[in-house]
Amino acid sequence: MDWFSDDAFWRDFFPYMFPSERFAASGEQVEQILRLTGCEKGAVLDLCCGPGRHSIVFAQRGFAVTGVDASPFLLGYARERGLETAVNVEWVLEDMRHFGRASAFDLACSMFTSFGYFEDDEDNVRVLRNVHESLKHGGAFVMEMLGKERLLRVWQQAVCTDNPDGSLLLQRHKMRDGCGRIDNEWIILKDGSYRTFHFNHAVYSGMEIEDRLKRAGFADVRLYGDLQGAPYGLEAVRLVAVARK
């Protein structure tokens, strides 16, 4: 089983990946996406929507939203939050390599480094082709991730974090494939026991993500250092790509 298909991973690490602060930031991030793209209405595709952080906010803003994720656990959480907030979101359980709807969306987004999961990079480009096909003419695709330039500048082999619930999260990282991919080992220690998970994903520079987007058919690709539209460079905190069909 691929790591991203293992719901035990998402369930066990949910509190560490999606703390309340990350949910609270979703509203501002959606507003930044809308300002960055100029999109004011229409249909939105939230690819790898996870627990629905952005899907629900888009729906609250009046957009017709489709949230796609391959994790039953995360999508179940998103559905529950959608019911609690009384918004109408179409939740789709699907592998992003296979989801596509021809010319259906005005805006698509891939947030929180939810790209580059697949060992074969052609599968990752296939995802981008699916998004390109799914956008209407002139539609925009926003990708937000940790860029390779930033990662190499702040690289640490291991990071240890004390958490409010009394647990200890140890993260160990190793580069491979010419600094194109990261192997991660996450260990949670709590109450005298521990759990260990291994996962990996590709990491892209600005030039590399632009190349993938253009290979997928996008003609206009612009890079930013954050969702506010700061220039992308060595000091950039995040890698944000805005591609138009």
C-alpha cells in the first residue's frame, strides 16, 4: 500500500497536520487566492481537499465547490464539517490521477504541499494535465507548497516538537534522487508508547514546477513567494504557482 492510501497515517497524524490554527487561517488564504487570481464567482475544484478547510470557505463565499480526496477518513471529516456549517459541497472520493471533468471549473487549487506524492513523475504531470482539462478557458490553477529553494536553505536532518497533548513528534528527513525527493520518518511518542510512519514526496524548485505545468498544457505560469503575491526567490517562505489555461 502506498503511504498516501493508508488512512491510519492520516488519522494518527491529523492533530499534528491540521491543528486549529491551520483551520483558522483558511479564510484569509481563500481571500488571498481570490485576489491573486481575480476570480469572483463560479465553480471551484479543491484538489486533495483533505478535511475541507478551503472547500468550506469557498462554499461560504458562494462558489460551487467540488472537493476531491483519496482518503475516506479525511473526506468523512470534511463531510461532517460541511454539515455543521450548512454549506453545499460536492465531496468526491477519488485518486487525483484519475479525476477530471472537461471544462468544468473556473478555479482549481492544490494547497499545503499536496502535490508530488507519486514516485513516477509522469503520474504527477498527469495530475496537472487532468486539472488543465478540467478548467474552463481562462481558468486559473493555484498551487501552494514548500519550495526546494526554501527547504534547502532551512534544511534539518531531524526536528523534535513538544505538543500540547503531551506527545513528542520526532521528524527525520533524508534527501534522495538528486535532491528531488524527500524520505520522511515521523515518530510519535506518548504515554510510554510510540508509532512510526514513513512517507515520501517530491520537492520542486520554482523552475521545476513551472516546467511541469507547461508540460501539462498551461501557457501562462507565474510564481510567487506567498499567497499575497510576494516575488519568488531565495527568501520566499512558500512556493505559489498561478497557472492559467
